[in-house]
Amino acid sequence: MFKPSNFDSTKRYPIIEEIYPGPQRINVQKTFVAGSEDQSHAELGVISIRIDGRGTPLRSRAFHAYAYGHLENDGGLEDHVAALRQLAATRPWMDLERVGIFGSSGGGFGSVRAMLTYPDFYKVGVSASGNHDIRGYLAVWGETYQGYPVGEDYLAPANWTLAGKLKGKLLLAYGELDDDVAPAHTLQLIDALTRANRDYDLLVATNGSHYMAANTYFRRRRWDYFVRHLIGMTPPDHYLITTPAEYEHSGTPPDVPRRRP
């Protein structure tokens, strides 16, 4: 849990959860990480949260195996909702009527899944580079975590099948040159949302890669989206987020660890 630096316990704060459902890694940090999105979200005037539900590693085999063959469970979304409700029960400054969610890649899938599975709980979502249908993703991913052979169970995690359940505000984003999760994933989802007559917003990062976290324009638009639709305020016009000088010519996104030579 991250609070804004000017936290006031007498106020009520919206919540932004940053989700990554695994199942190959955890999302809750074990140390403070410089440059993380958590504190930047908190400084907007919200409580920033990360939760590892069932289906993620480093607890027990049974806890981890919860996701196997059922990637639609999305890291135990019911655990995420239950945890937020339990936290708010003893923290009256957490406003459960204003819960937002953000994620990228697997988290992009997860944030949309949360909006569609719990449409009355998650009110605002931002999804980047989401692998919204594993049938169109890397074969090894599905075989490892969903199982083999490929059957009808592979359709269960496809977000587009739930498009008609969307109620809240949703911003979808992808990089034009994403060579990990093809833009077709998001296009398939927006086709389903259009057919279901649901409203959504879309941002395409021209020349953008899979690592949308490194795209400062997208970051600004994400912050603005939460400020408008979750906090209920108007952000300043056209402010600029600059990239740290050490990354300007390195080609390495700020939020992606460099590989050793």
C-alpha cells in the first residue's frame, strides 16, 4: 500500500490497484523500487495498492496451481476484491466506491478482466499491451500455464467473450510495433466492445513497443484518465513528462532492467 505524501486520514481517497496476475511471477514488491508506478499513482491523490491473489508463486504449490488450466481466474480476482474490502473495513479513508485498476501486458489482460468480471466494483481501468486471448499469444505460454492439448478451455480466458459486461470507463492502449503481444489482441477486444455497444477509449503509441511503461505520453494520458474519471478533477493541459537523461540515448526503457552484457 502506498499513500500520497500529503496523506490526511480525515479524507476519503480513491484506490488504484496495479495488477499483474502471473502466474510466472509475483507482483507485490519485496523491497522499495526506484521509479515504480505505485508512488506516482499515490501522488495523484489516491491509495495505490498491489495484491497477489491465488495463482501466483512463492507461497505453496496449491496456491500457485490455482491458475493452472484456469487463466481466466486472473491471479484470483476474488482474492483481490476480498483483500480491498478487508483493508477498507479498518481504514475508513479508503473509498471502495472509487476503485480503479491498471496493468500492462499480463496486467493489461488482468485490468480488463477485472472490469468485466467485477463491473460494479472496478469503476475505471487502464489496460496496456494486454494479451486478451491466449489463443493468439505465444504457444509456450498457453502450454505451460493453461495446459496441453489446446481445447475449449483456451477460450475461457478470452476477454472479448465478456465485452458486453463493461460498465465503467476503460482506456485501452498498445504499441504499434509490439513484437510480444500483437496489437490484434486489443483490436479483437475493441471489435467485441463495439459489437456490444460499449464505450471505450483507445490510445495507439505510434512506433511504440510492448513496454508501454517507458512511453511518457502514455503515462501522462493514464494519469489524466484516472484524475478525470476516478478522482473527478481536471488535470492541467498538455504538461510534459521528461525522460531521465541517462535513458535518452540508451534505448533502454526506464522501467525495464538492463540486461548484463
